[in-house]
Amino acid sequence: MPDSWLSKYQNALQICREAAESINDTKIELRNNGQRKTSSSVNDTNEHIKKDILNVSSLAENLKIELWDPKLISSKTQGEIERRQNLLDSLMMKIQILNEAFNHGRKFDNSERLELLSSSSGSGEMANNQWLEGDEVKSALQSSQQFHQKRVQVYEEQEEGLHVLANSLNRQKQIGINIGKQADYHSEIIDEINERAVSSDNQLRHLTTRMQQVSANRKKSTFVLWVMVILLAIALVVLALIPL
């Protein structure tokens, strides 16, 4: 059973190639014929190119949505999902090149032509393509392998960067776990200190109450002693006044 996602992707690539060839043909015809090219023909061609770019942009958005559909993800391996994501990234790059060339009215440079032709089945299609001029065919063929090697190198560097990031996140996670353990330990210490502080506060309240009781009893004892002293003095005075 044909894969609908890949079929749509191939359709999008074909639209990209047709739009690129239309843009290139328009520039060549304008350069060769100068002002003799009628404005109506230019407008018709531009409308066709604009429609192609809109169509391929819509296809790319649909491919992006379908790629992350849970049903597709569950039925494909991780490697296949990554391969299709790379294909989608390449398609988005092609659309960006087409938009810039069409909106700014400029020619494709070698790297852009190579990117637009990177999905070709082999060097024959690239060599027979009419919108590569002169020695550009040879330079494009020679740089094709370098281009893909560079892309592989970029992916490897990105993967290495992701590994470094993952290791850093793991270290930070471990640090967070250690901080959590230390926080729990210090929390237990604080709870113990709080319990001892409450116990000490209760003991202090008890001692204060005892001191207040002792002080009250002391005041009562002093009062009794003064009363006894006064009574004894009165008795002595009475005895002294009574004649023997």
C-alpha cells in the first residue's frame, strides 16, 4: 500500500521544481527579450508561480501535521520519523528559497540551486536540467557530495550538542535531588530545635511561676515577723510601766 505521506511529499517536491523552473525561465526570457515580453505574459507566469508556492506551502503544513499524528508515530520507528522530519525541513528550505527568489526578483545562486535539486534521483537529472547554466552543472555535481557531507556533519554536531545538554540536565537534576535531601535534613534539624525551644519555654514558664510563688510566700513571712516584733515591743513597754 503506497505511503500517503511520502506521496504528498513527492508531489510537493515536483511543485517546487516546476516553480523553480518557471522562475528561472521567466528571468531568462526577460533577459533575452528585454522589454518585448508583454506584461500580460509576465503577470500570467507570476500568478502561476504564486499559486504553485501557495500550494506547496499548504502541502508542507499538512505534512507537518500528519507527521506528528499519534497514529503515524505509533506505526513508524523513531529513525523513520527523524528521516521524514529531515525531509520536511529540506522542503521548508526549498519553499523559503522560492519565496525569496520570487518576491525579490533575483536569480538562484549555486547553493540554492543545489538545495532545490537535492531531491533528484541522480546526477543525470541535474545535468539535464536547463536552469543550470554552463559550468554550474559541473560545480553543482562536484559540490553535491560536499553539501550532503556538510549536512551530515551539522546533524552530528547537533546530536553531540544534544548529548552535552542532556548530560548537563542530568547533572542539574542530581544537584536538585541533593539540594532536596539537604533541605529535608535541615528541616528535621529545625523541627528538633523548635521542639527544644518549646520545651525550654515551658520550663521557663514553670520556673517563673515557682519564683512568683516563692516571692509571695516570702512577703507573707516577713509580714508575720514584723507583727510579732511589734507585739513583743508592746509587751516589753507594758511590763516596764507596771510597778513591781
